Amino acid sequence: MALPWQETWSMAWSALRASRLRSLLTILSMVIGNASVITLVGIGQGTQRLASENLDSLGTNVLFVVPGDGRRSSTARPRTLVLEDAEAIASQAPSVRRVAPQISSNQVVQVEGRSTSVPVYGVTPEFLLVRQFDMERGRFITQADVDGSRSVVALGSTLASKLSPNADPLGQRIRIGNNSFAVIGVMEEKGSFLGENRDEVAYVPLGTMVNRVTGRDPTYGVSLTVISVEANGPGSVNAANFQITNLLQQRHKMNDFTVRTQKEATAIVNTITGGLTILLGSVGGISLLVGGVGIMNIMLVAVSERTAEVGLRKALGARRRDVLLQFLIEAAVLASMGGVIGSGLGLGAVAVAAAVTPLPAFVGPGTVLLTVAVSGGIGVFFGVVPARRAARLDPIVALRGL
């Protein structure tokens, strides 16, 4: 007759308590494994969330047109994007709401003996709306600034702090290259994206950028670094992409440009960060497997030490499955307790990482439950060999040790 489940559980728990130090050391191996998995997965998911948040800050219906198709092998110089291309997109693409042409150049910015090399963007007023930037104080570039090539500049928040750490930069004059500019505004903090600190940038009128900083291309005129395009809505992105592509192909007579959508960028980034999360989780999973091997070794030692006990139980009527179940319960308890404690430590490590770094590290409850379940499963899996060995002991041979 099989033993009641409750009695088998009680005997397994009593055996674990009888060898407290051994049980604690075994649990420790699983604690390390589970904590590693939770921490690494939390960091991976935090990286994925941070990348998605940065991409979302660009706008869900924004497209970027850049020179080059990424496949050209010819040595012939492709025709660059020019200001007329941006104007054509704005006037001839029905699915486009706004267009923000941009010229980028690294320049030395100076004020009162302090200088730094930063990106300088030549932009139009549409940049603020298309790229979803906000002003902290002052104003942004206006169309009058662009048309009149005025010497005015709006500063990113970090750049403003660097140039004027103890004073309000509004109204001050700074030098960009060899030209003097009046500070008219400070941008609201935007953060970094793809390795670029968007708060350490100076924004000047596009006309001023062309006439006083970068100059005109002798062949193509006003060459642009990028054209940011805002579609009429998220549902118009594909139509806008199609219209822009056809329009520029007709104008250039060749595919010397690339149109990228925010969705494409999000898909690429999610694929990369998702792979990173899987990789980090796999590294932590190796620690769990090592802990499982430790459980098997400890349980094999326990079986050897308790041979006489197993023989006595079988002589008194215990069946193989009773002995098997007891040792499996012991292995599962050790692994599950290690899973619970390790998950708690891992969640603590993730919380610390989220508090002291810009990374929004987090772990969902489903991940925690799955990790604990996997931990218990590993305990059962690696406990099968010792449990079967104990269950198959010949009671007569086992009793010789008494």
C-alpha cells in the first residue's frame, strides 16, 4: 500500500532539516543561478524598453530621407539630397503633413573663454513639430530667421549648461566657427539616442547655416544631411513612403537615397535588443544548470549515506515509487527554495540598476514565475538519477550497513 502523500512530504522535509548545512549550500547554488537569470533578463528587457522609448520619442508617423542607398559600389558620386527635394516632398506628396530639412555639421562653439565641439543643426521651424522637441525657455527658429539668415541660435539643455553654468544663456552671444550668434532659446531635455546626445546640440536657421557656416555645394546647391518627414498619421506612413520614393526617383533618375520609417527602426532595434535579452538569459541559464548538477551530486551523496534507511523502509513495506517520490520532493524543494530566494535577490538587483542608471530595467511577474518553475523543474530533472538509484536499492543489501 502506497504511503500518503503528506507523509512522504513530511519525511522529505525532515531529511532536509537533518542536513541543514548541506541543504543550505545546495540552495545557494540555485540562488546564484536564479539571481543571475533575473538580473540579466531585467537588464536586457530594460535595454529593449529604453530603445523603444527613444524611438517612440521620434514620433510614430515620422520618416527619414537620407542620401545614399547603402548598396552603391560605383565610384561615381551620387546626387545628394537638396533643399529642392524637401520642397518638392512638401508640395507634391499628399500623405505628408510637414517636412523638416536639416544640415548637420560639427563646429567649435565658444563663449567667454569656454569652447566645445558640438553638432550644429541648420533647421527650419518645422523641425520642432516633426521631431517632437519642446522649448524649456525662450523661442525656437522662425521662418523669418530662416529667410533673413539671422544670426540666432537655440541651445540644447546640456550645451546651455556647459556654456553658461552660472547664468541664463538667453540674450548672450556665442561664437560658432567664426560667426557670432545671439542665444534665443534653450531646448527641453531630450536625452541620448543611438549614441548621440540630443541635448548637446546647437540649432541655427537653415539659411544662416548655408550662408555663414557650411556654404553651398558648387554642383548641387543646398545639400541636406537628412529630410525629416511627418506623415498625416500612423496610417499614412506607408503611403507617404511610396510617394516620397516615387517622387525622388523621378527627380534624381536613380536610387541615391534611402527612406526609413520609425517602424522599421523599431523592428530592427527590437530584434537586436531581443536577441541580447535571450543571450543574457542563456548566460544566466547556464548558472541554473550548474546548480542542477550540484543538486544531483548532493543527492547522490545523500543516497549513499542513507542506504540503510532506504533498505529499512523497503523492508517495512515501502514501495519503489514511495522512495522515488521522497527523493524527488527533496530535490524539488531545494531547487524551488533557491528559485524563490534567488528571484528576490535578482529583483532587488534590477531595482538598484533602475534606480542608479538611466536604464529602465524591469522584470515582469511572468518571468519571475517562469524562472521559479524552471528552477523547480531542474531540481526534479537532476534529482531523477539519485532518486531512481535509491528506489532500486535491494533492501537485503542495504540493510547490511545496519
